[in-house]
Amino acid sequence: MTRLAALFLCSALAMPALADDLRATGDLGVVVERATGSVLIVDQSEHAAIGRIEGLGDLSHASLVFSSDERFAYVFGRDGGLTKIDILTQKIVNRVVQAGNSIGGAISDDGKLVAVANYEPGGVKIFDADTLAELYHIPAEGKALGLEDAPGRRFVFSVWETGESKIVDFSGAEPKVTTLENIGAEPYDALVTDDGRTYIAGLFGEDGLSAIDLWAEVPEAKKILPHYGRGQEEMPVYKMPHLEGWAKAGDQIVLPAVHHHEVLWIDSRSLEETGRTQVHGQPVFAMARPGGRHVWVNFAHPDNDTVQVIDTMSHEIIGEMVPGPAVLHMEFTSRGTEAWVSVRDANKVVIYDTTSLQPIGEIAAESPSGIFFTARAHRLGL
Amino acid sequence: MTRLAALFLCSALAMPALADDLRATGDLGVVVERATGSVLIVDQSEHAAIGRIEGLGDLSHASLVFSSDERFAYVFGRDGGLTKIDILTQKIVNRVVQAGNSIGGAISDDGKLVAVANYEPGGVKIFDADTLAELYHIPAEGKALGLEDAPGRRFVFSVWETGESKIVDFSGAEPKVTTLENIGAEPYDALVTDDGRTYIAGLFGEDGLSAIDLWAEVPEAKKILPHYGRGQEEMPVYKMPHLEGWAKAGDQIVLPAVHHHEVLWIDSRSLEETGRTQVHGQPVFAMARPGGRHVWVNFAHPDNDTVQVIDTMSHEIIGEMVPGPAVLHMEFTSRGTEAWVSVRDANKVVIYDTTSLQPIGEIAAESPSGIFFTARAHRLGL
């Protein structure tokens, strides 16, 4: 066989494989396997795992964000590891251990900068999204957390020890840092509303939340919901609810109560409390189905085998499921027809139809925690 | 060379090509070239066209929707053609001419059904999204239009001659049609709010708009904004503004006024008018930058070379650009950092930075009209 003939044969052999191997990324997702330092790549349409990537370090409190084109995910490990994975080739593209202990990250609205919040040493590091080259270090006098992206190539984060929030603006040639002091004692987590306008930090050291209007000419922190918090009770920090699991449902914001078996309904305009719903246990995530018709809630140990569904018009519980031991996270398909639920101690992800509330599929996974679908690439404040 | 050796060589040759040809779909888009019956496939990150697909028939008033995985687009031509294109292989997958004259379509929230609104014969046809096999025909006593998807595998459309809206529910074994009579005279276009809750139809035959709460147990049409419309003035129908270009900006809805050089600000909760902004010409689209910080407006002939940008907090115009003759459409990147503007008579798409309002790129296109980015696959009511 001549070389030309071999090439001809090759092209005949390669072409069909090539077309078949093409894959769109709009229905893909990444499931964190916390115990094994690995992630599963999943396909929503197929209700299946399509690959596993290993070697990502300590993923015990891991989260991730997606590149603008949905091809890459940036995985933030608890051990300070920042790993860029390619969800199409299902390989690690790059990995840096950029700090001793870190707690989440974000990607700028233009997709060019990846930021990581660090405990040790404190502050935020900024990386080139292409190369993972470190571009900037934004120092802080303590643990950086509650790191969120904001419109206009900005990031916002808070500092546990100093009770500050910092807005870092990368729209110019050099980063510009604005520090807001005295936002409250021991901020521990934060969210940005889905319009990118309001940064809300939860406080461990006092009741109430801190809100910053990022559209204002001169942003200021103001205290909202003065009764939100643990009150006088002692409680361990690991039971604080996740604020990124907040839900905006129509004109309402839904927040998991601290320590109490309740979710709180907040008027999204006045930011005042309008009601409470009694739930099965201490809520961890209260997440709105896209569109906001229902809110799904999961719970802290020992009630963490259960998920409840609340109607946002009546504030009543309309469904309860028991997916299994240690329900850690839930993620909706982008138009809300399915909810995927990670059940850590059953080593599976259970897929629910959000209309019938019946399980319609499941996927084996090693101690799954966070589930992240690629549509997140298109949302603000994640 | 043995066959085995050839295969080995093939795999060595094929692999690199395969990896390079993989492409994520999150930053892709489709630009309608109305005069030539073709579409451009564009890459947002590259600021470039990456392919052209021809043979789509009459695209003079064309729109399209994306499959859930962002791989396919369903193009609705004016001539009744429904064409399924593969944006990765850049080929037509299937094409049916399903009616004599049609005006837009939608895809169900679960991605399984594609619906097309037809003028001749009137009504809506439902197709299998995989195969384009016709599954159902929902008849109407006139021209069907304002077809939108709604949560729960539903579609909503209106009928010009009879002044009805119809809700078609495909969540059960057979479609269930609910007809709302007397919504108003001559509905001509409609929108569904981004939470999937409210269907709003514009009326050509009388002033005001018709609103339906799709979350209600028994949906009813009610009249809102009684002064919205053309009033007593005679005007040709082609100047009616597009309602799908409506903008929800924080607590406000922004609507292009009919015939007047104004946009209207509406309280999103009370649906009452709260203000007006004088603009350059008769607005066609008033579109919110994702997050709602600004609204971009384009205009009808003879003012259609201009785009204005309005601040949603102050209601003041903060920028004006002149992209060129016949600005037909605008599309934002999903987190709002860029706006892509089609300039039909300059045969180009101009890309603006939404912060500086400066052009940062352009792409040659034949008489471009609608620009559609794949992130639409993840939104309700398109």
C-alpha cells in the first residue's frame, strides 16, 4: 500500500468517527465526586455519565465555573488546587496549586479572568482563563470568601476576620479595589442576585445580612433582614445554610433559615420578610426551579435524606421525596423540566421530573456532591 | 503495508485532527441572511463567521430556536419551510415545507416538540424535534401568531381574525387545548415573561395589551395598559414594534411605543405605566442588556441607522451609535459584555463593547437580519 493510499484509507476511516464524535455542550454537566478527587461528565439528554476525570485533589468542598464557550470547567478544590478540565476531551488541561486552603471561585463576565478566594494566605488570586497564569493577587487581612462575579469585569468578596467586602474592578488597565468596611461580623458566604445588581453577604458573627447595590455610583453596604441569623443560639458553622442556593421566585426571594426548620420569604423589592414556611429540617439549599414556580429544599443532617417542594404562590409544601442518604445538592435543567439530585451515601445522582416529582433516571457516582450544568456559563453572579 | 499497520497509522493521523475539530457550542450563534436564504454560523469568542449554510428558502421574516443541547437550530421561514440545521457539521439535517405561509415557532421546554405558527392554513403544527415528523395539527379559524413556549410542555398562541389565545398542553397523552376568547381585536405578536408566567399579546385592532397568567388554575385574559397602542392614527402594520424584543430590567418592563418616538416604562408588578423616554425614532426593539442595567433600542425607517442606549435607573439616554443603514436586530452575549448588531444594508454585523459602547469587531454577512446565540436554548418563552 502506498502512503497516498494509506492516507486515503485513513480519511475514509476517520471521517465517520469524526462526525459521530462531535458533541454539543449545551446539555452537559460536571458532577463532583468529593471522596475520590474526581468528576463525572454527564449528558442531560442521555441521562448518563459520559466520562470521568481523575486527579483533581481534595474536592471535599469543591465548586466550579464554566468557560464562556462551555468547553472548559475551572474546578476549585479545598486544597488550593485550581484545575482546568476539558469536558469534550475529558482531560485535565492544566492544574495549579495556588494556595494552601481555598473556598471557591468565579469567572469574569467576559470569560477572561478566573478568581479564587483563599483562606491561607488570605485574599483573592486572579488567573488568565486560557493559561492559568497568575495575573494579580488582591490581598486581604484574613480569609477571603463569598467571592462572586459582577457585571463590568468585576469581582466582589468578603473577609471573615475584618468584616469587609471588597469590589475589584478589572475594566481598566490596572485593578481598582474598593473596600467597604464594617459590613458586619464574620461574613461567611454571599450571593449576587441574578441581575448582577445586589451582593448579599451572610454573617456568622451577628444577625442580619449585608447588601450592596453594585449599580450605585458609590456602593455602600447596608444591613437588611435584622432578624435573619442564629440569634442567641450556639451552633457549629458547618450548619450555616448556603446562600448561593438562594432562590428568586417572581417577586420573592426565598432564603433557608439559620438553624430553624423554616424557609423565609422576602419581598424582592423592599427586602423585607413577608412569610415563613415550616419545613422538614434545617434547610441547606432552597433553590427555585427556573421560572420560580416552585422551590426545592434539602436539609442538614440528620434530615438529609429528604427533599421538599414548595409552591411559591401558596407557600405550601406540595411534594416530598426521599432520594436517599445525604442529599448534598440539586441542579435544574436550564428550562426547569428536570432536577438532578446528588445522594452522597447512596453513590448516585437521582433525576426527577419536576412536574410529576417522580424519579425518571439515576446515574452511579462516587460520593457525589455538587452538580453543575453548562448553562451556568450564561448566568451572572455564580 | 498491512491492513493492521494502515489502521495504526490512521489512528495516529486521525486523533489530532479529531481533537482540533471538537468545538463547544456555548459561544456559537446563527445569523439569518434574509436575501439569500442562508445563515451564517458565528463564534462569539473569535468574533468571526465559521461557516454558512444555504438552501433555507425565504428567510425574509425568519426566526429560529435551538435544541436543548445547542447542536441544532430550527429555522422558521416565511414560506412555511421548517429547516433543521446542525451547527457543528454546518449542514442541513432535515427540511420540510409544512405550510404555505408561516410566522415563527417555538420549542417545548423539554426540547422534544417544535411548534410552528401558520397563516395559510391557519393553526399550529407540532413536529418531533428529532425527526421533524408531524405529530399534531392544532387548528385555528385564522392566522396563528404570537406562538411562545410555556413551562410544562405547553405552547400559547393567538389568532388574528378571531381575537383568541389558545393554550396547548402536551404534558399528557393527548394535547389539551384551552381557548380564551375575546382577548382583544387583531392580536399581532406576543411575548412570555422570562419566568414563563405571563403571556402578553399586542393588539393591532385596538389599544391596550392582553395578559394571561399561565400559573393560574384557570388562566384568564385581562386587559392591561389601556393606552398602549396606535390610538386613532392610521399606520401600516409593518411598523408595529416587536414584542419579543421587550425588556425586563429589574422591577421594570420596557416596551417600544407604537408609532411614537418613545419607550414606555412599566412597573413589572402592577403592570402600570411609570414613565416614558423620548427616543430618536419609532422604536422597533427595546432590549435589556442581561441583568437589565441598560436598554438598547433600534428604530424603524427612516431612522434605522441608529441605536440608542438608555440607563434603566435614570431613564436617560447615555449613548447613541450609528452602526449603518438598516439596523434590524441586536443580540447580547449571555452575560452582557457585548452586543452584536445586524446592519442589513451594509452587509455586516457590528460588535459593540457594552461598557465603552465602542465597536470592537465586525463580520461580513449578506443582508443580515436576526442574530440568535445558543444561550437562548436555556431561556423560557422564546
